[in-house]
Amino acid sequence: MTTDSVTEVIPAPTVPTPRPLTSRPVQADRIFRAVCYTAGGVTVAIMLAVGVFLSGRAGEALARSGPAFLWTQEWSPETGEFGIAAVLFGTVTIALIALTIAVPLSLSTALLISEVVPGSVRPLLISLVDLMAAVPSVVFGLWGVFFLQSNVIPISQWISTYFGWIPLFAVTDDTGARITDAGAFTSSAFIAGIVVSLMIVPTQTSVMREAFSQAPLGEREGALALGSTRWGMIRTVVLPFGRGGIIGGTMLALGRALGETIAVVMIISPIFSINPQVLKTGTNSVSALIALRYGEASQFGLSALMAAGLVLFIITLIVNFTASTIVARSRSGAESN
């Protein structure tokens, strides 16, 4: 007898396919992304175009002067003796004086707005600081010439009298004799630095205030719960967290101070020699040089001015890029302890 065996085939279990989590952007997202990419590309293209333009126009002057362009103090393109040593020194001097005054002022204002004043007053103070940035440079220049200068001269004389043993604060003539006449203290780098400092305070204050406001609320409350005073909480929580914002805001303000033109032109007495005495009459800056000499410059003189502008453009670009990087890193909270 024959028995037929039937083998039952069991189908393999079906493995479920995971549902993809990616989603297609809607039309509005595509448009928004395209606009953002376009805006970013246009901004970078404009910046590169400015650099290429300055490089092309400055080529003739740089080819004639060579590396000596960076350490020559005179400015006489017609005779072939020209360089930016003196004006670059004045630019950096004015910017450093401005930062010395603006940093503590901006830091105190930012802490006042973010940590001290009540919430009802805070929007008003923020608006006032932001409106300060909208004041035109020429207004600051007029204020510096007709009001600030006459009131700062006695302070400059006092600093020179009691701190003149420091070469930076000495005011002397060519023979080394000390000068006390008020006319020797006008149109100085010190006065220009004070005016520029007030112009960069809004930039610094806004960046610092934004960094301080992002300090974690839990860490603030924890410090206060452990018995810390308000200043102790600010010193141990807010300032460490906002360290990147302080540095970034300062460097952004430095970039603004390096390129300030109108206010500096109205205040300084232009010279083409390095003047290390910041209280003494006479200084210069790259932007002031371009503004004063552009209208009367020859074709080759314009090339020399473009070369000076190229150097300032590169320096400002480096400062601003560094500042942007530091500010972006400060937002992560990695700086807090």
C-alpha cells in the first residue's frame, strides 16, 4: 500500500518595512530656503566683489611701492614716497582708546538692562540704546568738536601733568620739553577715541545683553538658592556664560571703530608721522586719509588710496569674521561653568 505524503509549505514571515521619517518640504519651505541661499550668496558675492575691485585698483600703487607700503610714513604718491605706517598707527590708536572707554561702559549697561532694572523699564532702556546707534556720525563729530573738546582739554592737561612720566601720556615738543598750553591738546587721538567710543557702545551693549539674557534660569536660581547675592550670581553664572558675547561684541565694535570716518575727520588734525603721544595734537587714520584726499587725488593717487582701503578692508574683515565666530559659539552655553 502506497501512502502519499503532502509537505505543507509555511510562508516566510513578512518583515515590515519601516516608514521613512523624511518629509518632502512644502512649497513655502522651498521658497524660503531659496530666498535665504540667494541672500547669503549675494552678500558673499558683494564682499568678494569689493575685495576684487580694491585689489585691481590698488595693483599699480602696490607694484611701485612694494612691501615698503606698510612701513613708510610719508604720503606723497606723486614723488613715489607713500605708505600707511602713520595712518595705520593712528587708526589702531583711536580704536584702542575707544575700546578702553567703551568696554566697561557697555558691560555695565548690558548688566544693568539684563540683570538689575525691572522688566517694565527694560524695553525702554533697550530702545534708547538701540536708538543711539541710529545717530549719524556727523552729529557725533559736531558734538565732539564744539562741546566735548573744550571740556576734555582740562582732563588731558591733568593726565599729562600727573602721568606724563608715562610716554603715552606725555606732551612734549621736538626738544623733549613738556608742553602745557591748551592748544597742544586739541584734535588729539584721545578726543577722537572718546567720540568713537560712544559710537560703538550700542553695538557692544546689544551683543553683551543678548549673551547675558541667555544664561540658564536654573543656574541663576540655583546660585540664589545657595545664598549667593545678586552680584555673586552675576559673577559666577552670568559673566562666565556671556564671556563669548563679551569678546565677540568687543571685536565687532573694534571693526566699527577701525572704519569710522566722518567723526574722526572732523576732530583730528591730520599728520603723516607716527605720534605715540595720544594727548597731543595730531593723528590720522586710514579712513580719514581716503576721505580727505579722494577729491584731489590723481589717477595714481587714487590707486594709492585704494591700496590703503584694501589694507583696512582686510583688517576689518578678519576682525569681524573672528567676532562672528566667537558670538556664534557663545550661544551654545558652553562657556558657562
